[in-house]
Amino acid sequence: MTKNVAQLEKKLAALLGTTEFIKIETIQSLWSGYGEIGRYENKDKSNPFYGRFIVKHISPPTSQQHPRGWNGALAHQRKLTSYNVEAEFYQHWANSIKPTCALPQFIAQENLDDTCPNSRIIVMSDLDTEGYPIRLSNASLSVAGTCLQWLARFHALNLQAKVTEDWPKNLWSIGTYWYLGTRLTEYNAMEENELKRSAVLLDAKLNNGKFKTLVHGDAKIANFCFSADLSKVAAVDFQYVGAGCGMKDVIYFLGSCLDNATLEQNFDDLIDVYFSALKASLAEINSKHSFKEVEQEWRGLINIAWADFERFLAGWAPDHTKRTLFSHKLTQIAITQITKV
């Protein structure tokens, strides 16, 4: 990721209106070698963007390399679309959402190279300097509750009962990275079993409800940033943000950070935490939507949402550690739920 350094610095200077910035560190490489995320510092005190900031540099490789071997034109295009969606979200959605749900402040985004339309940079604020310096790989029940409250606020703020064809404009029409329509290769790799035979029904049930919202789409614990005392949280990585049932984010988050035993003992209580926060958030913004109607519909989709993600894992990584006894139990309940109708 050094070949375009001069070009990147020139573009940043134009966007920021100063050359007095330095790169402090590379935070991480993007999935499958599609670029990197870097931390920079603007030392120009007269500049409105003085201080530290983050640059997400998308530079697609000439040949794709996936950790599990899932390469190909479809996967490549999905990744390219995801970065376009993320740029759109930060530029046109994020700053109006930020007062309610902590996330990075959008600064700028632009194509980096006119000869490569898929190469771009997204410049945003540094959450570390905004009071969210902690990253976690697993969660206590308290931390899980804090993240569920963030998701509830995000879902409440963007709740829709009648979705027009162009909503959410320029984001995913169906949010999350695992939905069936973009994962047919993984679907075809599944064993012939009850879950595979139920996949289309699960997908239809999950995505044809009355109430839609913006789902984060990749709401794993690694995409949340915490305050030092873990009482506050912000979210990052909006590549797969789009329309959907809020339960998609909820089940995916819980599965990302809690083990089988913890889920067995606390799942129902955590779902209640989410819905309590959703109720409070809808009331706080004077939403026109009926919480009782939303809750009734979405509670009925909890197991469906879990089984839908299980369907993805069964084709993508059948030996994945997230495929637990608890996951299997909820999946079987969901299959029974849709096949008995």
C-alpha cells in the first residue's frame, strides 16, 4: 500500500486545504487486500480539520485473494459496491445520525485515481479522540446491553412502515453482507439438507415484513468502539448498511461476542433489553410508528434472522465456531416455524 502514497497525500492536501499532516500508523488492512485504514494527524492549527483523523483507502487488488478461497467476479463486485455504499452513507447519512448514534464524523470522500474508478478515499473523524478508544473481541452482558441500545436507537431513527422503491437511496436495498441474493455461490456449496431447502422461505419471510429500518449490516463486536469505562459506544464500518429487519443486526451482534452457554442463559433477557431501548427511542423521537406493532413483527423474526445467518455460514464456512448448539436450536425452531404455515 505504498505505491500510491504521493497521490494519496496530494488528494488529502486538496481535500483538507493543508499539507501539514502526517500519517501516524496503519490501523488495519481491508478484507482480502482491498486497501487499508490509516490514522493521520493534521498539525495545522488554523485548519478546520486540525487534529487526528482517519483515512479509509480503498485500492482493489488486480487479483483477488480471500482467506477461505471465496474469490470470483461476484464477490469482487460485492466488495466494490460495499465501499461505494459506505462512502454514500458517510457523506449523506452519517452526520445527521451522529447526534443520536455515535459514529465517525464525515469529512470528505473522493476517487483517488481517475484511471481507476474503484479506488477512493473516505476521510472521517478519529473516534479515539472523541472518547471511544477501546476495542473488544467479546462482551460482558453489560457491554452487550450498551451495544444493543445503540442498535435500537439506530433502528428507531430510521424506521419505515412504507418503503419506497428508492429507499434507502444509494445504500443496499437489502442490508447485511450475507443475504441470499448476493450469496448464491455459498448457497450452492451447502449440503443438501433441511436448512438449504428452507433458505428461500427464510429469506422471503425475513425481508417481506411491514417494518423496515436501516440495518448496520456487519454489527459484530469488532465494529464497535467503546469509552474507557465501557459505558458508551460508537459504531464503524458501514459497508453493508441498508434496508431490513432490525433483528438481523441483533442476532448477528449477539452471536459475534457471546458464547453458547451465555446465550442459552441470557438470550431472552438481552432481546428484552433491545426492545426496551427501541420503545424508549421511538418515544424520544416522537415516532409515528406503533412500538407494539414493530415488536410483534420483529419478535416473530428473531429465529428466522438467526437461521438466515446460519444458512450463510453453512455454505461459507461449515466448520465455523459460530455454528453452536444454541445456533442449531434456533435454526431448527425457525425451520419448523416457516414450514408449518
